[in-house]
Amino acid sequence: MGILNATPDSFSDGGKYIDVNRAMDRIHLMLRNGAEIIDIGGESTRPGADPVSVQQEMDRVMPILEEAIPVFDEVIFSIDTTKFDVAKNALESGAQIVNDVSGLSKETRFADLCAEYDATYVLMHTQGDPKTMQKNPEYDNVVQDVTVFFEQKLIELGKKGVRKVILDPGICFGKTLEHNLKLIAHLDKFQKFDLPILIGASRKSMIGKILDGRPTDGRVIGTVAIHYHALTKGAKILRVHDVKEASDSIRIFNAIQSQQ
């Protein structure tokens, strides 16, 4: 899953792909490098980020989706949003996935929407919202707490008729470094749900903390290392900025797995 941030303030690539032509060039490049899903978002979810209005988010993402989907008609497009109107318009334009970082907490109607459009819903765990989520997050047992969250929300989604769900434990969304490491180390615990597991640790702050304050552009190898470990624990989707490096690591992983 290649990341396309149509935002001025995302932590790694803010401001680069707001222009439709530059966004299209970026999509072309990610697809050439091995992306199978393009995840487009118009609101930064970095720690401390301010929310934007529905109209502002629509103005950022819809021109790109409306331009890209007819051109790349065999590509899966995902809309990264917590807003109902943004998701609905994206699905009407041909997007197939709703990637909701709030885990149904901001917009419960996403379940009905995904059922109506037979869309895939990315169920991500978070604690708090981007503005406050990194202010002293606490858990009794982070792996168990996320498991219970998935259990409860999957019941809710099932009652609404959502047939396709991807699980995302929400790395760096309301978690300390220790919480993140525990989730990645025990990612295989979530295989019991028999659903695809998505991991998004690309260039995130946890890598910078492990690597003595490394800035975002120096976190690519750290990202590959975390994601490769996640593959060994059952992850099926990697959400990344650096598509070529991620694609290469998946090809190596699959080659080794084929001999087991």
C-alpha cells in the first residue's frame, strides 16, 4: 500500500503531492515500484495535527481520485479519512477501501457505508485522536487490549453486513515505544481473526527513537526492518512511503517462504 498524502503538514512528505499532476506522477512511480494499493489522504494524522474541515479535505483528495481512478482502472484505491462525506464521495468515484484511523469512533456510519458499497474497511486501533493521542497513552496489556478492541468492533461491523475487513493495530497511534514494540513482536496473536493484517510503521517516530533521534529521511532501513519482522508474524499489507524498498523486501520474504 503506497501512501499519497495530499496534505501540507504530513510528517514525512507534507506539501509534496497536493498538486494533481505531481500526485499523478507519484502514483505512476509507486505503481512501477510495486504498489498494489494507493492510499490517499487529505488530513494529516501525525501526532499533534490539527483537524481540517470536510470541504477542505474533499478539495484535497477528490480531484486526485477523479483524475487517477479512470487512468489506473486496475489499481485498488483507498481513502484515508475519518469523515463520512469524504469516504462516500471517494467510494462513489471508484475507491474500494475506507482506511479509518479512528476505528469507528468518529463515524459509526462507516459500517453502513462499507456494507452499501461492498467496500473493504480498515479497522485501526487508536487511543485518542491525532491532537492528543501521544499524551501519556496507557494500557493494562496493549496486545490484549487491542485484541478486545478488534473483537468488539468486528461484531459491530458484522451486524451491519460489512464482509471485508483489514486489521491494523495502529502503530504510533496512542502508543509509547514499548507499546509499539510489543504489538509488532506479538503481531501473530491477531492471526486468530483470520483477516488480513496491515502494518504502517513507515518512517514513524518509534524508528527515530530507537535510532538516536534519526530524522524521517533516515528511517527507511529501520522501516524495512520493522515491516520485514511484521511479515514473519503474519502481516499481509505494508503501508509505506518507500514502495520500492518495501516491494523488494516482500519479494525476498516470499522467495524464502517458498522453500519452507
